Amino acid sequence: MSNFNESKSNLTQTLLVLDQDAPMKAFLFVTPCVIFLYVNGVMIFTLRKKTVFQETSRYILFGHMLWVDTLNLLMSVVLYICGVSRILITKNICLVLLIAATAFFQVSTLNLALMSLERYVAICIPLRHAEITNLERTHIAFGVVCMMGLIQSLSELIIFYSIDSTNTAMNLFCSRTTLFRLQIYKKLDIAFTCMFFVLVCSVIIFTYASIAAVAKTASSDKLSAKKANKTVLLHLIQLGLGASSILVGVIQEAIYVYDYMTSLNVMYFCFVVFIIFPKCLSPLIYGMRDQAFSSLFKYYFTFGKGKVKPVIIKQNV
């Protein structure tokens, strides 16, 4: 099995070199990533410009999502450029990049559950919202999410240095396929990904149903409840796009034995559509839906042109 995986990985790299469309694909991949890295950077800058954004739980969690997705996107760009440029990376550096990317992906997924729970508290328990989602508890909750997101990465790190002897090369093309050759890595990835997605999906569905019930029964502030429900629904769509990335590996295995070049083209399409674009678009869509944040973001995005409306934040909006 190890020899098969090694020959399969080498063939993938050879085909990547022979792919005549690689420069165009690299341009189509890197360009939107750079644009959205700038967009995310402006959003982070905007959140830092107003104290109220740094003291409100939903903006704190939004900021965490921005940082995690931005770092994940940045690493994806670096790894992709190294791949198409046929750059060999030291094994230890590649390991750090891959386990960090895995951790960022898991934390980003779990953070969606936190953001949904914050909306649940704001709408369903409004009188205790300020107490439950205060600054300290919000940061503690995100810290717990980070620790949960590190479990898979730490497990892979321990396995790599304790029992994995399949990779003796000091420099290699950096990808999970070339570095993590044992089947236990794939089983761990599937187990943790499915577990976290089921957990987050359950939380989002619960919060969506709870907020929907409040929206139907509440005699006042129905607009806020409906808007919060749309926000939670957006989180569910984000989760669905993230879940679709699991199918990328399945699709690759299914078509690899049929046509290698078709496999590369399909993998490129799946990588861009299911992994990159969700990370690019989700923060933009989420940020632009918030009136208090979007007006200030547009001001900084256009280098100070236009008018800035006063920042008025309602906890249950």
C-alpha cells in the first residue's frame, strides 16, 4: 500500500509538471485569493478601529473567523504556488504547514457553532445576553474551540514522529498525500471531520429552530429574530460548503484510475469551488449584512471616500 501511494503521489506531481494549463490555473486561483486577502485585511482593520467592535461578542467571533480564514487562505496560496512551481519544501516545515492548515479548518468550523449560539442567546435569552456573552467568556469559549481544533493536528504530529517511518525524504512536494502516507491519517481525518461537522450541524439546527420559534411567537422584535435566523441559516450554508470539501478526496479516488489528467482538472475545480471560494466569500457576505460594520468597512475599503454613518449596535440584531 505504501509503494502504491508513493507511485501515485509521484505520478500526480509529474502530471502537474506536464499540465500545460498550469500557469492559467495558477493565475485564476491566486488572483481572487489575493483580492480577498486584501478584503479580509480591511475587515480586520475595520474591527480594530472601533472599541465597540472589540467589546461586542458577535464582532469578536466575527474577527476570530476572519483571522482563521485569512491564515488558512494564505497558507493555501503558499502551498499551491509551491506545487505549481515545483518547489521542494523541507519535511518538517511541510508538516507544520499541514497540521496548521488542518487546525485552522477545524477551528473555523467550530467557530460557526459559537456564532450561532451567540445569536441564540441574543434572541432567546435577551435579558442574560450581556452576562452570558461578556468579553471574558467569549474569549474563553474561543479558546476552548481552539483546543478542540488542535486535537487532530496534535494526534497527527505524535503519530508522525513516533510510528511513521514511510517518509525518509528530507525535501518533498508539500501535500497531505505525499507526507501522510499511512492509512491511520486518513481514518483520523475522516473521524474528526465527521465528528465536528455533526456537532456543529446539530448546534446550528437547534439554534435555527429555537430562533424560528421565537420569531413566530414573540409579540415584538420579530424583525430581529428573523434577521438572526437568516444569520444562522448563513452559518448552515457555510457548514454545507465546508462539508462538501470532504467529497473532494472521494471524487479524486473515484476518477483517479480512469483518467489522470481529468483527475487533475476536476481536483483543481473542486479545490477552488469547495475549499477556496467559501473561505473568500463567507466573511464578505457575513460582514456586508451588518449595517453598522458594512458602512465603516466601505469607508476604509475605498480609502476614506464616502460618508460614515454613526456606529449604533443592537445586541439582538
